[in-house]
Amino acid sequence: MSAARKHTALPKAQILIEALPWLTRHNGKTVVIKFGGNAMIDEELKAAFAQDVVFLRHAGLKPVVVHGGGPQISAQLDKQGLVSEFKAGLRVTTPEAMDVVRMVLAGQVQRELVGLLNQHGPLAVGMTGEDAHTITAVQHRPVIDGEAVDIGRVGEITDIDTGAIQALLDDGRIPVVSSIARSAEDNHVYNVNADTAAAALAAALGAETLMVLTDVEGLYEDWPHSDDVISRLTATELEKLLPDLSSGMVPKMQGCLHAVRNGVETARVIDGRVHHSILLEIFTDEGVGTMVVPDGPRQERSAHHAHHTQQGES
């Protein structure tokens, strides 16, 4: 090997070796990844996401992907002339709109993701929360001005059955779950917030990590006055910040809080606009987002995020 080739090979070896402690730590562990935001629309980011998930699987982890599809649902509803009304930040979902939601999530977004993952082998299996009672819900009635309001087929999770997902993981597959649930009470199908569904699944599966892809670098310390990202915070610290967060961040951070309060070791909000952000977060010393950890003295957890947050590319 020429001196020049040795020179370029060494940094690659160092990068690979840097991953070793994380490979050791995460081997055999379940990680639930909420797929959303720009990563879901941009073709290159979609392909990079699929590569990352397959890489995790081959690196000995057990990834589970959960997705919603807000932009795709809106586009299809527009196409069919169904108007989207929002109340308390939630889409009012008529039975007709629910048919579209289900068609888009299970028949379009999920299928595309399964296809991207399966370019790398017979790995991904798509399902919705309806399958094998994976997610059961009741109708969610948000309280607006002191009144419980009917916003249609929007669900609140009441139960998770991990049997089907666990069977797929034990078989070496990658479950891809659309955030739709069925109600045991009225047998209707409900649209469930995908951030909430990912957090509930992470807790029920006893996952080591919940990762939520977003279109921001993480949780900002003092937005809009500063773009410093909080790289690590405890459940209690996060709880204090919740009332002041922007509406889009609330279900993500509530999900992270639910996860770490229910047995998940770390919950991370990461920038899905950065190519391979999942790999950077799991296998390097420079995570790329905000990590939430349970309260209490678990010092070895903090090693991963004792770093300066890397600025992500847009």
C-alpha cells in the first residue's frame, strides 16, 4: 500500500474504532425510531435514513421504526377536496378523512419505507397499530375552554401489545409501524400521534433508546434569543420546560419524558435534516441532538453526551 493510501486509510480506521464502545454497549438492544419531518420528504435523506436503520440492524441492534405522515395526509386530503380543520393543534378527523389517513399511512408512506429498507435485504415488515392489537386507543377529546371537544377519529393510546413486534425482532426483521390504532370499545380505527405512539412502544418494548427525528437541531436553551442546543437533560429538568415549548415540540418531548419515566434508558430528539444523524448519535462521541435521561445517579449514561453539540447542516 502506498504512503498516500495509508494516510487516507488511517482516519477511516480511527472512525471505525471510535464506534467500538458504542457497538459493545448497544449490542442486542432495541431502539425505537420515530421517522418524520424533512427526512420523510427529501429523497436523499430518506435513502440515508434507510441505510442507517439497516446499519443498526447489522451492527447488532434491534431497530423498530414508527412513522406518521402529516404532509402526505394533507396533500391527499386536498386532492380529494376534504378540508383539514385543526383544533388544539390536532387535525379534526372525520370518518372520510380517516379513510384517507389510513390509506396514506399504511398504503403509501409505510410501503415506501419498507421498500427502501428492503433494498438491503429481506428485512422490513410493515404493519399498523391495528395488527395483532399492537396499539389500542379510545377517542381523544381535547379540552378547549373547559369543554371536552369531539375532533373525530383522533385516538388516545390505552394499551400496547408488543407480541407481533417482538416476534419480528426475534426473527431478525425490522418492524415498520404506522401510527393507527383500533378501539376495543367502538371498533373504530383512530389516528394516533406518531411521537406518542413511538414513545409508548419504546416503553412497552423495554427499548434502550427512543430516537425522534425532527427538523431542528434539538431542544434550544433559550429560543428565539439563542440557538444553543441543550445536549442533555433529566426527566425533571425537561418537565419544567414543557409549558414553554412550541406546540410542535410538545408531543415529541412529552414522548421522551414518558419513555424515560417508563424504563427507556435514553430518549433523544435529533436533527433529521443531517445525513446519517442516527449513526452519529448512536456510534460517535458527538451526538447531534438533545438527550433526555431518567432522574437519578446513572453516571455511565452521561459519557455519551459529555460533549459540545455538533452544529448540524440544514
